[in-house]
Amino acid sequence: MTVNIGDVVPTFTRETGFANWNRYAAVNDEFVPIHMDDAAGEAAGNGGAFGMGNLQWAYLHNMLRSWIGETGEILSMEVQFRSPNVKGQTITAHGVVTAVEGDVVTLEVWTDQQDGIKLAPGTATVRMGK
Amino acid sequence: MPDTYMVPEVLAAIGRECSRTTSYPITASDIRKWALAVYWPEKPPQKFIDAEYATEDFDPFAWGPQKYESLLPEDDGSVIYRHGINEDALGIPKWDFIVGLNGGMDCQYGVRMHVGDVITDVKSVGQWSERPGKNGLMLMTRHVSVWTNQRGEEVKRTINTGISY
Amino acid sequence: MSNISEAMRAAVGTVTGRTTSYPITNSDIRKWALAVYWPEQPPALFTDPAVAEKSIYGGFVAPEDLNPFAWLAASHESFIKNAGKLETNNPDNAEIALGIPGPGLKFMLNGGLSVEYGVRMREGDVITSESSVGEYSERKGRLGLMLFSRSISIWTNQNGEMVKRTAGILIRY
């Protein structure tokens, strides 16, 4: 696959709520009141329970993993969690190529919710699969 | 409400094997995490952390089985019945129940579950019965689930009772 | 002028903790993948032994984001000396934990996380995470002279190969 600056990675989308969060809590042992209990989320200033930043991190990886192919590698990622993922939001992981050096590709990555508001922006580098 | 639930379809279904479900091999991590969850917030006994064997209540089918087969010719097996049986495929009439209750379960344990075990669950229709209640005629269903390990040893035999009226 | 003292500079590289995982099982990999791809099916690479065997990895590898320390670690050692002296939300906690004076700055914020990946985690791997004190740096910004400190955690497998290097950044001003 030839990759060029500006290429857009096929997105990864999930409608989020307790059904996703509880599953992630179960595998990651992440049973934190702000993610399980609306009252605790509200007290933390988020209007209710909200999803784990780690799950958005996972969604960004899912998007890249499927794009680079089985022989590709995710080399690095950094993101900032800017805005909480609250119940009922449809979260989409995005990526756009910002640099290409041989088979190593740098991307701007982010998750956003259905209104286009970015929740977790960051960058990633990958090595494309053969 | 019918005069009786013991119609020919129900009587014919009693004793029929409905599904066979096979687990993935049990791992040490499965045993450890299950124990951590059910003992939380206290620490489980060290033997479960060391995964010597699983707690009796451990469910090797959690998160999905390795294989699921329907044993009813009337059912193509495309829907996994994890807890119940496919009553439609057995031709059980759809009664208009107002209440469906989990009446309880009765388990008899055999050999323990260990790391590497592959558990097979065969579900069948147990004895069904009816009795009059203050809200009308109640149907008591009993589903039987028998777990065996890869050596054919019985791990657990469960009778789940449902009460509907 | 600088908020980075000699003692802080000397502390860079100090190992603050070491945690070792239980061996990663195919069940850990399968369930992690089921959770993060839910409600769709995860790639068969993470669930089907035959597919994993035929892949370039020749067996199960974990999703990069899998946490092998979830639920319980096989062992954990902390080398922090002054855990009892830490106070919630004290910006100097990182230095207090090392037994050295902190810079005494009033405000702090999370500067984010960056991760580099090395070799993949595989079924059977035992992962060790070693935490250490990372570099300090400073920059003039709109909030004045900002101090950047890093906490590093490096994951290695049982063969000593690097799996993941995470740098957490704390900004103080």
C-alpha cells in the first residue's frame, strides 16, 4: 500500500456506554466509581459516569492495527484526554498521515464524538505492513 | 390461561437434549481473576491465586464458548442459548405469561475444574410441572445442565427452576 | 534561574518500582480483544489458535494496549522511601518520594502520556515493568517558567526484550 501525507485512515466507531465500559472494566480491573456510577461521575463534574481514557486509547489502536495490516507495527502513540466520553456518545477514532519516511508513517490521531468535538487528540507512528 | 400446560409438546420435550457447548481450555488467569472478583474486596485464598483449581462457581463459558452446537434438528444453532434452551424449537406453545421468575438453582458438584480443562455443557429439558397458585396456574420448568471435563468426568450438574404464570 | 536542583538532576534514572506479571494466557488475549472490539468480533488473530499459528507471529500475540498487570501482579517491589510523607495533590510529591527537596512550585497539570512499542507481547510472556525517574526540563511559557518532569516505565519480557516504554509528563509552574 502506498501511503501519502494527508491520507485518511479508515475510522473505528463505537456507540459507548456501560455495555462497553463494563466489559473494559472486567478485563482491565478498572472498577472506578466515576466509570460505574452516575452520582460519582456527576460529583467529578462530568454530568454522570464516563468512559475510561484507556478504552479510547484501545480504540485508536484498533483503528491503526486494522489499517497497517498483520505485518505492520504500531511504534508509538501519545494522546491527551481533553474531554470526557459520556454515555450515549458515538466515539470515532480517526487518523491522518502527517509524514512518511520509508515504511514509517507518522499520523495525527484523535477520537471525537458525534458532534465532531475532539476528546483525545494525539500522534502515533506506525510501520506499514508489507 | 390454559387449563393445563402439560400439552403433548411439553410432555414430548421432557428429557430431550437441546445443546452442547464446549469451553476454551481454562487458564490460570481465568481462575485467578474469577476468584479476585468473587472475593473482592478481600484477597482470595492463595490456592486460587496459584490456580490450583477453580472455585466451584467458576464459569468457563464466560465471554463465549469455543464451540456451540444445537442438538435439536429444529434449531440451526445460530443463536447461542447460554442459560436457557430453545423452547420454540421444541414446539413449546408461547403462553402469555405475566411473570417469569428465576425460581432458583440446585447444583451437585463432581470433580474440580483445573488449568487446561475443557468443559462441555449439555443442556436438556428436565421434569416440568404445574400447580395452582393465587395468581392462577403456575408452570414450573426445570432445565438440566451437565458439565463434564475432557476425560468425561462430571464436574457439575445443575437444575435451574423457572416459575411462570 | 532554574527550578532544577543538583539533587533533582542526580535523581534522574533512579528506579522507583518493579512489577512482574503472571504469564499472559490466550484467555487474557481473547477477552481483552473481545472487550475492546465489542460489539463486533475481534480479529481472529486474537481468538483463533489456528489463525494465530499461521500468522507471521506463529502464535498468539496480544493487542498492543493489553495490560498484563490487570487484576493482580505476580510480584511488586517499591523502592520509594518516603511513601508515608506524601500528601494528596502536593506538587513536590515526586521529589519527596525520592527523599530530596522539591522545587516548591504551586501548580501542576498532567502533561500527557507517550508510549513507544518494541516487540509484541505473546502468549506465555512474563512482563516486568520498571519505573524510574525521567529527565527534567524547563521552558518559558505563558504560565512563566514551566518545569517538565517525566516518569518512565519500561516493560520488558522474560528475554529482556523491550515491549513498551511509557513516559508520563508532569508540568509544574
